[in-house]
Amino acid sequence: MFKIIVVENYDEASSEAFKVMKEEVVSHEKPVLGLATGSTPIGLYKKMQADHKSNGTSYKNVITFNLDEYIGLPKSHEQTYYTFMHENLFDGLNIPEENIHIPVGDSDNVPAECVKYEEAMKEYNIDIQLLGIGGNGHIGFNEPGTSFDTLTHIVDLQEKTRLDNARFFDSIDEVPTQAITMGIATIMKSKKVLLVATGENKADAIYGMIKGPISEDCPASALQNHPNVIVIVDKAAASKL
Ligand SMILES: N[C@@H]1[C@@H](O)[C@H](O)[C@@H](COP(=O)(O)O)O[C@@H]1O
């Protein structure tokens, strides 16, 4: 079930998302947050850091699981999601390092890492999973055609996704070709989903997610079967609804 909140712009979307996130953080004794990368959550993460700094909201009992990670880059690489999360969120909060979970993309045994990651999540129930959405409707790195039954797994990144993410690298050739991602079945297990999307280039994906058929052609359409999804979109991303 979707609760759709339409706002004017990116900053308002970040503020609305922050309200939802903060409520989760303060209302659970041990909040379990599923986190995302991409440019969309940066505004939200800045607000979480600012709130921690000025209001002292504590994250010391927070446990986090990130959606995905590139395969093949060393952790310290400036474009890993490990680096992204530390720079954009974790460095400004007081989450104990041992509570932070991100798939290890430079593991010697990536298939075993996927199993281990899924197992680690079984111990906890994710209270809220934050999601962005790809222009082709992907969530995490679950590209169109991914089975809705998937757990954490290895994916070959589509050319469109590599191109979309190439802006962060020196050239398209440097964008990894594979990633580890939570599967769609993993995402569906979280108690609540918070999906944020802004800009006209997300309008088709938002339409497909909410109004399109439930189909593997649009991975986000699986969320039509989730009991509790909050969608925060600006007018541009909502323009085709
Ligand atoms: N794996 C991430 C997704 O989790 C993210 O939702 C998507 C959209 O990114 P952006 O928010 O930059 O548009 O990009 C990447 O592919």
C-alpha cells in the first residue's frame, strides 16, 4: 500500500523524508535502518547529521544495512558505497562502526558474502528501508527482469545504470560491471519502505511503480504488494501519475 506525498522540490522531499526517518530513530529502542546510496538521499542524510549535531538525537543504538555495493573496488576507493556512506552520513553520526553493515564488494568469495549478508539481516528486522529508484525502475541494483524471489545476490549492471552512474567516475570504463544487492524479496521483508524520487527523469519509473502492472519489467512495481510504503516525490517525478 502506497502513501504518496507530493512536494514542490528536492529540499522539501528531503525534509519530509527526514521527518519519517527521525520518527523511526526515536521510536525504537534499537532502530534497524536500511539505507541507500545515489544522489537522492544526500539531502536527507545532511538533515540527519545536522539534527544529530544541533539536537543531540542519538544513533548509538542504531543498526544499519545498506542495499548494495559495487564488486571489485577496494573499500577505500572514493566511489565505493562504503566511502559514500561514511562521507555522507556515518562520519557525522554516532553509530558504532560494528552496527554498520555494507556488503563487502572486494570479498575473495562474493557468493559467500551474499549469503553471509542475508544471514546477518535475518537476525534483525529492518524497521524502515530507504530507497531511491533508477530511471528504469530498479531498486537497489535489481534491474528489470530480476525475479521477485531474489535475496542478496550478484548482478550484472545494465548499460543504462552504468551510464547513469558514470558521472561519479572519471570515465564509463571505470564504472564496475557488477554489484552485490539486496534482492527484491529482501527489500519486501522490511516493515516499512520509504522511497524518495525527484526530477522528471524519474516520472516514468514512478508511474510504473504505482500505476503499472506488477511485473519484473519494473522491479519497483513489486512494492504494490508491500503493506507499508511511503513515497515522497516532487511534482516533476509525480507528473505522470
Ligand atoms: N544503486 C543505486 C540505487 O540504490 C539508486 O536508487 C539509484 C538512483 O540514484 P539517484 O538517486 O542518484 O538518482 O542509483 C543507483 O543505481
